[in-house]
Amino acid sequence: MIALSLAEIASIVGGQPHDIPDTGRLVTGSVVIDSRQVEPDGLFAAFAGEHVDGHDYAERAIASGAAAVLATRTVGVPAIVVPDVTEALGTLARAVVARLGTTLVALTGSAGKTSTKDLIAQLLERKAPTVWTPGSLNNEIGLPITALRATEDTRHLVLEMGARGIGHIRYLTDLTPPRIGVVLNVGTAHIGEFGGREQIAEAKGELVESLPADGAAVLNADDPLVRAMAARTKARVILFGEADDADVRAENVRLTDEGRPTFTLHTPSGCSAVTLRLYGEHHVSNALAAAAVAHELDMSVDEIAVALSEAGNLSRWRMEVTERPDGVTVVNDAYNANPESMRAALRALAAMGKGRRTWAVLGQMAELGDEALAEHDAVGRLAVRLNVSKLVAVGGREASWLQLGAYNEGSWGEESVHVSDTQAAVDLLRGELRPGDVVLVKASRSVGLERVAAALLESTTDAEGQVSGR
């Protein structure tokens, strides 16, 4: 974070200093919500969660080097007390961003946000110091924490913006006003909360409405609901996709034998060949969005092509491909799932598994509301159509719908199985996997299918996004 005294921070957020012997002490470390992540001279934001109250860890945070705690009550150690910690973080982020001469890039979409954000970050980092959203910390807490990581040297700030309702993205753009806004797609993720795709489009379009006249709206030419957002912005519009009129487009798209996309990248300044390290054709659209941002920020087409071809995964459990010593390939895409990302992952599995036995270990896609039965059934049917060798549906009612969809699609039904939980899935796979098999693991985050991938690789992993205070 840029250097600010505790007195300055208290003034910005409208807080009251308590038990602070020196309000002139500078905060130069990161703002964190987990006391285990405290840095020297950082700031610990204490949240009262459902199971853990960060205020209980205030003393530990100070002992670990934090300059103070941002809290809603006195905690017996140096603290700035505010009525609402979330609101205070947002106010502080808005003030810090306003002081910096940083180009702010924001992106949203129903699927692919994190992968695209990681690509944009890897491209722009080659040009100048860049700060970007870690993982999927894209809400009213994660976004300001990311923005506060920017320093005087930061030239690009890349922020992922999520939404669970109308007005959410507008709130985030008020905190951190972007100059470049990217909208990837409008799908069915969280459709149960929004009520329909038109409402999702309304929410996602709040990003382009926030852009200044000298800004740029980077829109997916292949998604009609996104393309239509051009009418909602006063910024210059840049289209990306495979459509003939896209400003940044891909031609001659194909997959390598390993399932990696290769294509010719076309930009207004020329064309160049790209072969991604990422798996699955769905990453072509993500790469084009990143290329459009990089071109807008004066990277040459050859620089963009090289950077895209060398970029990898920065975030965990997104199409992580690991080959075991016995030749079994485990594809861990278990961070989250919605109908669009599930279909993309299944197509990637089919491409990667040509000539090999393929397994789709799938679980619930959450927050689909009245569409849940139809969407789970459709995913099960798609697995059959793609000739996936075996579907293992893990969990309760929604998993049974996955299995039923596969069974009803045709004679392949005996190759699908429904198991109750992750341990049952692990036991089944350990008994039946053979050298050369390819296993995809994917579900919504709440299902915890990363445990299946970890067990198959004989390793353990920690969950991302721990609640504040531990």
C-alpha cells in the first residue's frame, strides 16, 4: 500500500483512533483480513463472520507486526474504530486509487473472469508494474483489498468484479473507477439469484456504464447480450471474438493433441500465431479479451502473441493438469462451476482424452434456481454426446440429476454412476483408474471436489478464501 499514517487513514475512513500511541506511524504493508497473513506495518481488517470473529485475533495481528486494526469496537490494542469495516475499506481504496496515476482495468462476466484476469495481468506485467486480483477475490471486500496493494510504482491495476444482483458492479466501479472495462459473456451463473439472463446482462453492463468518454469498453462480439452493451457506454468500443467484424479476433482455431488451443491472432496492427499453454477451446475467447486490453495499452501484436503463448494458470483449481507417475492425468477444475464452464470443461476433457479413457467426476452447480434440474440434466447428456467414458456424479439431488441425464441420453447409461460423497468417489476411482486415463474433477466450490483431485494425486491442499481472523 502507499504510505499513509494512521491519522490519515482514520481521517479518510471517518474512524476514531483507540489505544494508538503514535498516530503518525506509517502503514506501508498490505491490508489483510486473515491475521496469519499480517505483514510488518500492515493493517488488519477485523470482520465478524458467521463462525469466526476477526476482533478475537486483533492482539495476534498486532503481535505479528500490524500497525493497527480496523475494527467496529475497541480491542485493547491499536485500532481505528469505524461503524462498518466493509464501507471503511471501500472508502480507503477509493482514496488511494484517486491518488495514483494507475490505469485501472476491470472485467466481469458469467464465466472465465479469473482465467482472463490472470491472462491480462501476465500480459500487462511485461509492460509495467501491475497489481491484480488474487484468485477470485472480486466482491466488496476482496476488490478494495486488492486495490490497496497498489503503490506509487503501480502502472496497471487489474480488478475482477463479481455480482450477485443489480447494483453490485455499480458499487464496485464507484470504489475503483476503471478506464478499461471488459465484459466476457452473459451466462447462467447465479441465475437463481438474478432471475434471468436479461437481469444478468443488466448487472454486468453496469461496468461499461461507468467508463469515461476517453475510456474503452472491450466487449465480446460473439455474445449478443454483451455486444448490445455498446449502446450503454460513452467509451470507445473494442470488439473481440471470432466474428468477422471483431477488432481483435481469432482465425484458424484448432486444438493440439494435448488439448491446447492454437490460432492466428488478428489485431488492428497485424496478426501473429498463438499456441496457449492452457487447456480447452474456451480459453480462446479469454485470450482475445486479454489481447484487446493489451493492444489498447500499446503492446504490439507480436509481444501479445508471445506473452499469451507463455502465460499459465495463476489461480488454483482452474483446469490444473497434473500427470501421475503411472500416466493417469488429473484435471482439477474444482474451484467453481456453472453450466457454461461445465460444458467448456467437458469439451476440454474430450479433446485431451482422444484415444484414452476419460472420467468426468462432477458435482452440483449451485445457485441455478428453477433452472437447476434442466441444467444438470443437460450436462449429464452432454457427457454422453462427447463420448466421455464414465461419469461419476458426486453428492445429493443435483448429482442424481446429472446421472439421470446421462442415463436418459442413451445406452451409455450403465457407464454413469452416482456416489454420495467425495470419499466414495475417491474409493471408486482408486479401484478403477488405469494408466493413461484422464480424470476431470469439477463442481461448485461448496461441494469440495478439490479433495478428490488431491487424494488422486496423494497430496493435500488448503482452501482459498478463509474467513477473516484465523
